[in-house]
Amino acid sequence: MPDAGKYLSNINSPDDLKKYKVEELPAICDELRQYIIDVVSKHPGHFGSSLGVVELTVALHYVYNTPYDQLVWDVGHQAYGHKILTGRRDQFPSNRLLHGISGFPKRSESEYDAFGAGHASTSISAALGLAMGAKLKGETDRNVVAIIGDGSMTGGLAFEGLNNAGVQKTNLLVVLNDNNMAIDPSVGAFKDYLVDVSTSQRYNKLKEDVWNVLGKLNRFGPNTQALIQKIDHGVKAILMKQGNLFEALNFRYFGPIDGHDVIYLARVLDDLKRIPGPKLLHIKTVKGKGFPQAEQDQTTWHAPGLFDKKTGEIIKGKTDDRPRYQDVFGHTLLELAERNPKIVGITPAMPTGCSMNIMMEKLPDRTFDVGIAEEHAVTFAAGLAAQGMVPFCNIYSSFMQRAYDQIIHDVALQNLNVVFCLDRAGIVGADGPTHHGAFDIAFMRSIPNMTIAAPMDEHELRNMMYTAQHKPTGPFSIRYPRGKAPGNNWHGSFELIPIGKARTIREGTDVAILTIGNTGNFVKEVADKIIAHGIDYAHYDMRFVKPMDTDLLLNVFSRFNKIITIEDGVLSGGFGSAVLEFMADHSFTANVVRLGIPDKFVEHGASHELYEICGYSPDNILEAVVKLMQPTPDLHVGHRIKLFNAFHFLKQ
């Protein structure tokens, strides 16, 4: 267990934190920051975001009466310090491990986690709901704080929350943590607006003077509130050329202030507690604060993996020259775009995460980072497609859930050729249930005009991307997993894939195994073991969930009465369900075993552990094949008579 330090080792709750003098808070921040560095260097997780809000985290828990006062962390990347201060210090090394604490806020984990998170831009809406609930219950002394980064503020939901909160008059404070970063640098007009606010020296000097004077007047009672707010708004409007965006939405705006001055932060937060209604505090921070390498290369150090805390060297695993699926996507997209001038790339704030930065560096005019705005990304892609372009819209599978209406209404209904490349499809490991790409097969296959494909390897991914650009109309979804592809000799010529056609990996006579995407490699991994059991199995890589290869399925159901389907996605409505629907629609009967993600949210852990838990790891597949091939014992005549009599008893 890392040494927590003189102060931190004695802080097991925010009540313990409050026992210290405000002058001791900087030393506590130093220990908290070092503890995060010590643990995350050996137990990888999100790094830079939590380092950047150490002072804010300490000040919030020092000033507010948590958990009665409620903190809502946007995304959750920032919440490591919060977890450590709220009774989970000694559990923190288990962060993101199987059966350990979550890497994100989780209501079932702690009463201090007021609202769960994992996706961006949710905090303001959730906090407003909490604040309104408190108001309706008569808890007028309860404060609710939303902590949101400037990157998350580009999400439409954040603006929807601000718009509604401005008229509800609840005791809501929004802390805007402005570090000019999401995972990659923030983009868009809002980023430029924050820069203008932050760099206006005249505005900030006079604003500070006005705030100090009005803050003192504010203590004379509620009768002065309306006058104070009018004066405050008027002065700020004069100073800002176009007024203040947040003030226009009926938020009292304060800042920007130094987010690393914990003593000043605590004083400001204490003052803001006395001001009723919706307020926004704008703080300036540095992502990765206190660890030089993380400050200098903020994208890499968002989640660096194992590293040496003394030298800052990132520790690489065993040498493996196999490419990541995302890099196969990135290089292939550039290759296709250089051949086809109609191809454009779109990503919602994930150019590095999805490797679209490869095309962005070479063809910046045809590559668009739209910020954390998945809905906009999809409809923007639809508009480009309506102009005859071929947009490749790359969104993580779990993030694509946020744009479901846009897929249906703006793309599929108009039968526009948008290519959705869904990275991180299936189980993703330690990020857990907010990030598992479990649902895309199920929700995509219900949409008319949609083509759904999943490559088993890197060659198939390239060829599917090549094929998608040639499809004359209609949306085309390609899902692929996180991590390494199975092979490394992936460069080469392209090949058109007949849409809706499977491929045969192995012919056999005993049992048919139907796989989609990366699960085909799980079967290959245990191929020799299946054969060693004397089982002559057939293996078909379906490649497409929609349309499915009906010719192959007709052949399979005509020849086999034992069939196994395997998918890295939910069983409810997924690939296996599609096979069962085909069987029913064509009046076949067979013993079909479906392997995939069960009807529950899968927790965090290593991917191989989660495959095992869900029942479709290579060993699970071997077990399922062997079990399916065991003869079904014939019931004894006496047992059959008892069952017959019991059936008629129940009918009566």
C-alpha cells in the first residue's frame, strides 16, 4: 500500500478533512496528488484529469457538507481524488480491477457518488434534477454542484441543462473546469469564447472589484439581491463586447479564477454558498498538474498505462508488432481518402482515440473533430452525404448510443450513405459498463436500410471499409473491438466483399459454429482442442448481421441440428437472435446455443476475465461444443409417465 502521507492517512471522510485549518489545505493537496501518482503508476487508469482537479476536489469537500450537499462529476475522469477523500483511499489500488472499485462515480459504490457517470455532458442536467428534487422536498439548505470540463461543455446536453437550469432558480452551482482539453485539445467556437473571457484583463480586473464589493453587500440580506444582480449584470455587459453567455442564460457568472489556489478556491466556494439561485464558477486548471510529463503531453497522459513515477517513462508491454484495430482503421481511411476525393472523416472529440488523427494530419480540410457532440456528428455526416460526399463517422460503440435518433431520422430514413465505424465494440475491459460496446448490433439491426458488418481480422476491416464506400445508398455500420488485431501482415490490395455474404473458415459434419466479428478468433484459438475431442465442427464467419447470408443459413439448417452462435454483444436482439428468427421464419428446428453478453450490465475487469464471466471465452466455447455433442439421455418409461400425468394435472 503506498504511503498516504501525514495528512491523507488520517482522512477517511470529508469530516476528517474539515478538522484541518485552511492553511493546511495546500499540504493536503500535495499528498493527495502524490498518492494518485503512486497508485496510478502501478494500477493504470485515467491520470491527467484527476491531477488537474486536486485543489478543486479538496476545496469542495472542505466547504460543502457532503454527502448531504451533492457533487456531480461529469464523465468521471476527474473523480479519483473525490474517491480517495470519501472513504476509498485504501481501496483505490483496486481501481478498475475485477471486483474492485469503479474508475467512474457509481451510486451503488458510495453515498458520496451522487450520480453515476461515464459519458460526457450529463452533469448539469443530473445536478439540476437533484437540486429540483431537494427543492420539492423542502430541503432548501441542500447545495448541488456540477463539475464539468470545458470539453464536455461542447455536448448539446450540457447546453440543454444550462438553458433549463437558468429558469428553475434552484441552488445549483456549475463549476466549469477550463483546461482547454478533452482527451485531445478542445475545439470549436465555445473554446474560443472561453479564451476571450480568460484573457480579457480589463474585464477580469473590474469584475473582481465588483464581485468583492457586491459580495459584501450580499450579506445584508435578501432584499438587496435584485439590485445587486442588476448592477453585476450591467457592469459585466459593458465590459464584454457581446455580453456573457452564462449571464444571458440567467446564471450568476464568477471567474475565471486560478483552480490550483486551494485556499482562494475554498474562500470563493464559501461565498458562493450564500448566493441563492443558479451560479457558474469558471476556473482555470492544467490537466496533469504536478507531473511534468503529463502537463507537457496531455493527450498521451490522459490514460498512459503503467509508468515509472520517477522518470516519467511509460512502460511498454511485450513487443507486439500486430496493429491495433483503430490504427488499421486510421491508415486505411487515409489510403481510401487519397484515392476517393468524396471521402471525409468525422469524429466527436476522439481523433487520437480512434486514430482519425492519421488522416487529419495529411488531409485536415476533409477531417472534422466536432467536439463531444455525437448527435451533431451523425446529422452533420448526413448533411455531407446529402451533398454526395462519403462520410466515415467514427464513434465508439457505447457513445453511438447517444445518437440513436439521428441514425434513424437523419440517416436511415433518408437512406444516406454514411459509414459508421464503431470502435470499441464489445467488451472493452477496465472502463466497465459505461464503455462496453454491448448494444450496437441489437439497436442497429432494428433500423431499416442499415447494413451491419463486423470484421474477424484486420484484412476484413480494410475490405469492409473499401466496400462501404462503393455502396450506392444507405447507412453502413462496421463494428470492431478495442485492442490488437490477430495478424500483422495487413497491408495490401483491397477486395470488394459481396454485401451479406459469409465466408467458410472450416467445413465439418457434427456441429456448426456461426460467429460474427472477433469471436471467430476465439474459435480458432480452441480449434485443436475441439478436434481432439473427436468433434468434426464447421465454422462460418458470417461477416454481416444485416443482411445475413440466407443461402448459407439454409445450407446450415438443412445439414446440422446442432448450432452455436457466438457474438461479442448482447444476446437480447443480437446476432444469435437474428439466427433464431431465421430458423423460425423458415420452419427449421435445431438445437441452437447462443453465446454472448447476457441480459445484464457487465462490470469492469480485464477483457479475458469478462469474456469468461459472460460465457463466451475460448474455454467457454470449447465447453459449449463438447456439451452440445453429448447425447441426450432417453427418459425412463416410468419418468415419462410421471411427466405426462404431471402435465395433465397442471392443465386441470
